[in-house]
Amino acid sequence: MGAVEVERSPKFAQSKHIMGGTIMGDNPDMSVVDADCRTHDHENLFIPGGGAMPSTACGNSTITMTALAFKSADAITSQIKGD
């Protein structure tokens, strides 16, 4: 992109998570996983975590990622039981 100068701070500035690689949504053409973090094209593949979140705010996203994991676990359990 034409950058010629790069500055790196020796201080710990932020704690960013890589997010948004498996966007959550209802439309398979615009997203990768549904509300349970189940992929649209594989009914038995769940990808919970930060990838389902399009971005992060200034706070830590670990609690939200954990909640997505629990939500996925509930969906997996229901799927196994045939609910």
C-alpha cells in the first residue's frame, strides 16, 4: 500500500483478537455460520469463537466467545439427541 515507514512501540498497547473470518448470519451468501455457529454448508461443523464476530470493541471479547461456545454446545447436544 505504499508504506515506507513502520513504527513499533515497545509498550504493550492493545490486546486484539483476530476476528471476523467466519461471519455469523442468516444468509449463506453473506455469512459462514448461523446463530449457533453451525456452518451453512455442513450441518455437523460448528465454528464458535471470535471468527463469528465481525469486530471487537475496546473490551476483552473472551466472555462473548465463551458464550458462543456454550450456545454451540447446546445446539450440538440437541442435534445428537435428534431434537
